[in-house]
Amino acid sequence: MKQGVFITVVLVAALIVSILIWQFVFGATSNFKDGATRKDPTNLIGRVYTGGPLVPLLLALSIMVITFIIERLLILNKAKGTGSLPTFLRKVHEDLNQGKVADALEACNKQRGSAANIIRAGLERYQAVNTGTISPEKVVSETQRAIEEATMLEVPLLEQNLVSLSTIASIATMVGLLGTVIGMIRAFQALAHAGAPDAIQLAIGISEALINTAGGLFAAIAGIVAYNYFVTRVDGFTYMIDEAAYSIMQILTSKHEK
């Protein structure tokens, strides 16, 4: 599934689910003393409902953050491959040092994952061009080019949806702030009544402001923490891939220099 389609599907599904939760779970009459009027909540779930129409949006943003976190965890774990990555890299280095390119390719097929895909692409190109009919320099350059092309295909897959996480974090903060302002406006309107202030409207306004603030902060904090975690993890992973590709190229180059 293309990234744009995936994000659209997640957004629409999150909005639908959050609206249903807000209306039928948070807004259940059993959560309010006054029943269908829904002005006097008896528990925390009812108080969340009184946060106003921005609560479903904040809930949708939170659902999207959780979805992207799960999706990135699955993708990055898959990118590591089936076994230990350092062990796999040592095995490839040992095979290449002994001139066993076929064994190194077999190790890549067993390992799978992004690093294995990149190394396999380079070794397959190396086997294809290392026929003795072209110069050693050309063999090395073709292998290097294959590794770079494979890296350009694999790395963007590791970085998908990271921008979405940071964007959601920023949007959630603004939406929460908007809900805070709307709630404070309602609270001040209750205070502006002639005579005694409308205590119920005052409480609802303050509750709306605080609930939206809490919802926005939750989505923003989760998004920022997840974004920084995944960026650090992707950077470390790409660094390991670059180091592995460089060492492999050094081994292959030294073979042709002998």
C-alpha cells in the first residue's frame, strides 16, 4: 500500500472510530446524572465527553500516533532480518574473506531484511560483472553502484511516516490549545451572567479547557517521543548498513588488488 493511501485510510478510520467512541462510549447516558442532557457527568469518561467537539479530533490524532508507532515497530523489526544482524555481518565478512561469494549470498537469503537486501544486491552485481572480461576497477564501481541503488530504495522505507508523527505532534498541540481557548471563553461567558454566575456552564467551560489541554499534550508528547526514538533507531540502522557496505567493498577491492 502506498504511503499516501495508508495515511488517508488511517486518518479516515481514526476519525470514524473516535467519533463513535466519543458519542456512544464517552457520551453514554449512564455517565451523567441528568441522562440525555449530558451536562452533569458522574465519572471521568463523562467529563471527557464534556470536552466538546474537539475531543474526537484529539482522540483521532492519538489513535493515529499509536497506529504509526505500531507500524514503525513492525517495519523496523522486519528490517533487522530473521537473525542477529551483527552475527550475519560477521558471517558475510568471513565468507568474502575466503572468497565464498555464493555462501555470502546464501546468508543474505536466510537473513533477509534491509541490510541483507542491500548486501545481496551488491554481491549479485559483483557476480554478474566479475567474469574476467572487464577491468577490476569497473567490477568494483558496478558493485558500489548496486549497493548505493539498493540503499536508496531501502532507507526511505525505514523513514516512512516519521514526518507524519512529527506533524501530528504539532497539530495536536494547536488543537488542544484551541480547545483550551474555547473552554475558557465558555467559562467567562458563564461568569458574565447577571447576578450569580452559571455554575454548571462555568464548570463545563473549565472542564472543556483542561480536557482539551490534556488531550493535546498526550498526543503531542507521544508523537514527539516516538519520532525521536524512531529517528535515532533509523540513524543507527543506516549507519550500520553504511559501515557494512564499506567493509564489504574494502574486502572486494582488496581481492582485485592482489
